Amino acid sequence: MSQRRSLEQKRAERAWADVGQVKAKVNQDVAKKYGKLARSAPADIQANGLGQTLAFWRAKSKGGNENEHHLLFSHVSDWVKEQLKINTANGDLLTWIVGQADTDGYRRATTEAIAFLTWLKRFAEAEWPD
């Protein structure tokens, strides 16, 4: 049997860790809001675009790192940057999209964000069912 993990397994592992971090580190109210936000995130990206969705999350994250918007923004941004090997010295995924991304890069970032969020959504539904 191969020891190599597929990209889907890596996405699942990271999403599970991110949901676990939220569950362990923030209060239950913020965690439930994070779960609700994660469940709607893929549809938000498909309807509004990755850049606009990230900008909305960033705008709503003002006021602290314990905010569900900030947490989801960070989780998605960190994962996509890592997978696409985006090197932004002092920026996040939104900074890259606005300043450096070409059409192909933007499309790949959107595809990867939605694929990652599919796992995050599943785990959020399991942890915070509504």
C-alpha cells in the first residue's frame, strides 16, 4: 500500500485541524458562527467570486482574531497560498489576488479554495449541526 497521501487527504487533514482549532480555542458562539459561515462559503465564492468573498471576510474580521470571519479568511488564505506556492512577503491571498494574480492563477486559487472549503464545510456540519 502506498504511503503517499492524495491531495484530497491533505485537504481533509488540514480542514479537520482547522475545525479542531476553532473548536478548542474560541467560545462556542463564535465556533457555531464559524460553522455556519463555512457551510455557506463555497456558494458565496461561486456567486460572488473568490476576491469579493475574501474582501468581505476581511472587512468583517476587523476587531479581533477570535472572529469567525477572520478565522475562515486565515484558514482559506493559508491553505491556498501553500498549495499554489504563492509567496507573499507580508500579504495574504487577497493581497496576491489584487496585486499579482493573473487570470489562470485566480482560477486555480478559486478552484483550490472551493475544494478545501468542501472539506471544511463537511467537518463544520459534523461539529456544529443546525
